[in-house]
Amino acid sequence: MLIIIFARRNILQFSADSISTKCIFILQPTLLVQSNLNDRDRLLIQERLKYFPQSREIISRGYALLRIGRNGNVVLDLSGLFNDVEDAYFDVSHFTKVGNALMGKYIHDAILESEP
């Protein structure tokens, strides 16, 4: 799976380079790699692990590899963005209005900072 992701990243980077556009890769937040969990978050994770018991380990290992980047690709790591934020998640991978607003602002600011 990671080979496919890296291959797609290379294709996207090549496409962006060919039209002189900067490509920013974003590692999205997920409860499975989040720290400082509240009781609701723990319940969401517990429910997920009931059906997919290896999820946390798979995601943690995958995120660790993706954070490294490859071939000079820069990765904007938002995986810890929701630490200590109440009600950011709808489930382990999807966000509430609170989470979407925070992520949107972070991405907006990152794009502005990346501009020459």
C-alpha cells in the first residue's frame, strides 16, 4: 500500500512540477495516532478496534513512514493537530465542523506561508 501511495505522490509531484505548481502533501489527523484522548475519543477507538483490531498499529506504522517523505517530497503533518481539542472527530477518521474548521485554517495558513 505504501508503495502505491509513494508512486502516486511522485506522479502528483511530476504533474505539479510540469505546470509550475507547488504540491503540498498533507497527512490528515486520525484518532488512531492522536494523543491526549478524552473519554469519547477512547470509545470511538474502542469501537473501531472491535472490528479492525490491527488498525492502530497499521496506521501508526504507515504514518511514521509517510512523515519521512520520499524523493524530497514535503509532508505537512497534521496528525497531532487535534490534540487537546474537544469534539474534533465524528469518528476515528472523519471530522466535525470544529475539526474541519481547524484543519482548513491550518492548511490555509500553510499555503500562504509557502507562497514566495
